Amino acid sequence: MFYRKSSRRDMADIHVYTARKLSSMAESLEELARAFDGQWGKGRSLSREDGLAALQMAGAMVCGDCSKCNLYSDSEKEDSYYLYYLLRAFEQKGNVDFEDMPRLFRETCGRQTDYVGQLNRNLGRATMNLTWKNRFLESRDTVITQFRELAVILEEFARQMEAAADVTAQVEQTVGRAFYRQHMIVDHMLMLEYDNSRREAFITVKTNNGRCVMSKDAAALLEEALDSRPWTVARDSRAVINRQFSTVRFIEEGAYRIMWGVARAAKNGEAVSGDNYAVSRSTPGQAVMSLSDGMGSGEEAARESRKVVELAEQLLAAGYTPRAALKLVNTVLLLSGEEQHPATVDLCCIDLYTGVLEAMKLGAVATYILNEGGVELLEAGQAPAGALEQAEPVLLTRKLWEDNRVIMVSDGVLEALPGENKEQVMKEYLEDVPGRTPQELADQILEFAMSFSGEARDDMTVLAAGVWKKDAGLRK
């Protein structure tokens, strides 16, 4: 007997139960986020109450029972313009001068120096308290964002599981027979097909001849048995099938594949480039290209851009959407210390099942797509990550087709080009570039940019990728 149909129905039932449980957990996380949200208003600047408290404390410390100027009582009035002026003057200059005080105060107060000094100390303490309050609230907002994004991830995963079609009955005999011929017994299996045509298989299997089989060889056997696209073993699954029953998770690879290349040049006089990049396949069926340009150049800029690229890659691998990942990266950089070293972030996520490109940008320059119709620009001007708390990543979506090219560059490449409209100069150049491999294309673009100055006046990085359909047999 080559296949034991002992508990396929049980596995399907567990699959549905898990989806509903995940959906319930997502609702709980959203409720937690709402419970945190809106409890306290965020103080952007010193408030009227802060100003009144500073005036009252200065009066108590310096004035005693003197009431010649009535500075505090006048400021208590709802229509008091002076209190607003006082707070704005302190925020702009960092201190209040004698010239900022009312004329009556300057003419009648006998302890002007003591009063103004005490007032500045009080406003300074209020500003420091406000800074810590805002930093606490920013940390709270990060927790809220985490809750909400985790809720979205769980809800999306639950939706995918509930929408997945159980196609096990169509393939179980074929797969069981193919495995048995290679001395493996399938105890039970579950194969699901998702809405983007991706299939996933959970196969509980063991060898029956005392030998071990590599799971990747079983994945190749699965491809041959189903006459399908290639299959791969999930990263979290076991690598070896032995004499004990164990469940191996297999994932059908996408219809598309990518090749990529990179060309780089550090700013003249610097040992390292302040740009960093990564090309990752950590998520099944998805290729992620990321490029970050750190502020300035040299080792410090490289350290900041490396942190951005690594953090974004980790969040995407954990299941965060590109938009959520970039928002969290921005928040982390804002909260990482007093000094801000903003870095641009440019992400291109390619779904290898559908060929859909999602580009996310924070402060990054245009991305170029080469297709049969010419060259298309994807651009979105934004502040770099870590510069503005509410910086919002911009999502740009395009469908890629056979032999399309995706080109990402750092701003040093565009800045080297002549003319005012540098994006257009690059576009016109790319329209005349003959079909080349991604590495040749990246090298040629960098050479073109450097030809106008002879040296790199800023860090320069070109990341190019090509998209092709895989050669695969038809499904049965």
C-alpha cells in the first residue's frame, strides 16, 4: 500500500479552525490598538497651561505680594494675546528677553532680571517635560502601529486560508504513487490552492527502506508527478525525510523568475559607500529589492542605510506589508536617539506568481521600468525615513511582463546627469539602451552617469533586475 488516507479530513478541519482562530486574534489586536489610541493628545508645542504655570511659578519665587504689573492675572484672560506671543518667542529663540516683556513690566518691575531668569528656567523645564511626553507618546504610537499591522497580517493570512481551495483529492493518488516508487510512504497530505494560483502541500511521509531522502529531492519528485512548476521546501520545514513519519511543507514556485545586477561607486575620497542595497527571496513567491541612501557619505551614512535595509528585510520576512514595514522603519529611526540621520528607502516587491510589482518609497528618487512600450517612471517625492514622524510611504503598483527590466538608482546617479530635468535625461538614455543582462545594464548606467564628471561626487548605486517567465510544463 503506497498511501494511507487516515486523516486528510482532519487536516482540512484543522486548517479551517486555524483560519477562524487567526481572524479572532486579529480582531483582538485591533481592539487593543483602539484601547490605546486617543487616550492622550500629543503636545506639539508648549500649551497655554504651560505658560500660565511658568508665570505663576516665577511670580511665587520672585514677586511675593507685589501686584504692580498683574502679568499673571492679565495672561489668565481667554483673549490674552501676550501669553501666545510669550510662548512663541521662547520656542523660536530658546529664551525670553527683556524686550519680549510687556511695557508696564519693564517700567515698573524692580526685579526684572530675577523674574525673567526664573521665567526662562520654568519654560525650559516645561519644554523638557514636553519632549519626554512626546517621546513617550511616540513610543505608544509605535505599539499601536504594531498591534494594527499584526492584526492586518493575521486577518490577511486568515482570509487566504479560508479562501484556499482543498485540491488534495485531485492529486493524492498521483503523489502517493510517485513517492512509493521512490521508497517513501505517504501517511496523509493536504494540498491547498490560493487565489493567486499558488499551491502549498503538507505531506506526512517516511522512507520504507531504511535510507534517508533529502526533502529537496522529494520536491523535485512532486514537480515531476504533477507536471507543474517547480516546488521548493519551505524554510521552516525539515530538510531530511527518514524512517519516522514527519510532515514536510512544500511550496510551488512562481511563474516568474528574476535576475539582477548592481553597480556601485563610493563618493570620491570615501573608503565606503553610504548607499546599501539587498535582494531577498526570504518570503516564498516574492522577490524584494531594497535600496537606501544614508544622509551624507562615508561610514556613518553606510551604517544608517544598512540599518534601514536590514530592518525592512526582517519585517518583510516576518509578514509585514511593504507599507507597514516602511512606516515601522521610519518610527524606529525617529525613536532611536536624539540625533537624526535620515536615510531614503526604496522597496520593490515582485510577486513571482502574478508578476505584479509593488514599489514603496520614502524620499527615494524615481524607479524606471523598461518594457515594450518604452520607459515608465515611478516617482514619489517624500521626506527620507527618520526625518518626519508622519512621513507616509507612497505605494506604486505595476504589472510586469516577460523580459521587463526594473531599475533603481540612488540620488547620486541622477545628480551626476546634466540639465534641470534629470529624470527625463535618464529616461531618454534608457530608451536607447539595447537589451542587455541586468548586470550589463547596471554597469552601463553607472558608466553613463560618471561620464559627465569623471568621478563620483556622491555615492552612486544602480540596482537592475529582469523578469522572465519560467519554462514549465502544463498542469494536469
